[in-house]
Amino acid sequence: MRPVIFGIRNQNIEMFMMRWLVSLMIELFLGLYGVFLAIQIVRIFLEIMPKDIDLDEIKTDIRRIKGVVDIHHIHVRSMDGEENHATLHVVVKNTIKISKVA
């Protein structure tokens, strides 16, 4: 009778350890993913410029438009973490019509 009880007890300990290990893995995954999401949320709330944006390239592309004199006060931010938006001031010549630029 004793070996059977020992086998049942040993099996319970193995199940306990397995459940503990699986729950630990789930907690680590959720914890790390939570930290990742928190960093993204802070970047959005602070309106930090996305890493993959090159302001010099944006300025160069806009200056190529006929009639553009100067560009300043550029802000690029992400509103949702995936789509980027830019606001900027563009100085144009007096002779250019807005309908021709847009």
C-alpha cells in the first residue's frame, strides 16, 4: 500500500511544479509585454518623435515644391503608435496660389 500512496504523492508534486512553472512563464510574458506597452504609451503621451523619421529628408522634399521659400517649426508625432502626423510652418512666395500647391 505504501508505494501506491508514494506514487500518487509524487505525481501531485510533479503537477504542482508543472503548474507553477507554466504560471511563472505566463507571468513573465505578461509582465514583459506590459512594460513594452507602457513604454509605447509614454512615447505617445509625450508626443516623442518616431525613431524612423528623418526631418532633413522631409525638409528637402518640401523645399523641392515650386514656390516654397522656407520651412520651420516641424513637429512629427504618432497619435496611435502606428500612423505618424506632421505639423510645420511653410513660407511661400506671394505669387503662388494655394490651389497650385495642394
